[in-house]
Amino acid sequence: MRNEKYVVELRNAAIYHADDPFGSRSEERLLRQGEMVLSDVSLTVAPGELVYLIGRVGSGKSTLLKTLYAEVQLLTGEGYVAGFDLRRLRRRDIPYLRRRIGIVFQDYQLLTDRNAFLNLHYVLRATGWRNESEIRQRIEKVLDVVQLSSKSYKMPFELSGGEQQRLVIARALLNDPQVLLADEPHGQPRSGDGRRHHAALPADRRAGLRRGDV
């Protein structure tokens, strides 16, 4: 049973990796054919809490995050994210779950044909924002949070690795997510400004945007 004081809650979860986990195969078949990545996972995250998952390469950190945003199906145990029951989640429900989650991908996935401002503008328009004044205000706010206000006109290739990463964090914050998931958010040491983007996530909470973090 879900505890409403948490935005993320896993209880005794076993996490399996399988191709097309939300496909037509039964759970029993997935359990037989899938590869168990993690077992007996219990985790709670409260609103505003910052949690780091630390482990060796291949230990299952990314697969755990994928389970939380329903890229990997939860087959055993209990799991709740932003009010959604992961065990009962249907394929058509996944977009609604992800609207409540901000995701910082390891490979950034920025649009290379438009500048930082327009990268964020595209996301807001795609998620239903229509008022241009409100769009501009929201973009300015999240760029200020990650200290990129002066770089809004820059193309992604003109930004350092750390600046690109902070732009991805800004993108994840646009729709005021209840949960922010970041896959290796402090990588790319070549950027030379690790301390600045390391501070971006807690700085956002001081700016008054609500979220839980994993």
C-alpha cells in the first residue's frame, strides 16, 4: 500500500531486464526469460530529498532509474512513483507518469539545430504550453537556476560539456516535476566546471521549484 508522504517508494522489488518489457509476453514468461539485475530493493524518497545511487559500472543503477520511469517493467515487489503504481502501470499510462518526472539523460539528447533557449521552448510547446509570455518566463527561470542565463543564445556545440549538462537539467525542470531522475549527472570531467553543475540540483530547491530527486 502506497505511503503518500513519499514521491518514490519501492518495497522488496526485484528488477529484471528484458527486451520490450511492456510487450505481449506474460509476467511469468518475463520472469523466466528476463535477466535479474537487482533483488530485494527497498527505497523511499520524500519530496525535496536528494538521494545518490552509488555503485560500480554494471551494478544496476541505470536499470533502477529506468524502472522508475517505466522503461523497465517492475515485475515483483511494490513500486510507486509520483502517485503511479508501477505494478499496475499500462503502456498507455507511461506518458502521464513521465509528465511528472524530469529525466537527465547520460547522453544529453539536445537538439543540435537550435540554441539553448529554443531547445527549452520546443519542450514546453510539445508539452502543452501556448502562452509565449509564460513560456519565456519559465525558460528564463530555469536557465537562471542552472546559471545559464547569459548562454541562452548559444548552440549546443558552443557550450562546454558542463554547460550542456546544466542545460539538460534545466530542460528536466521545465514542467515542475515531482521527481527528478539523473543518470550520472556529474560526469564529463573534461568540462572543467564540475563544481558549478554539481550545485545545480540543490540550487533549484532554493529557488522554490518542487521536486524529489533520485
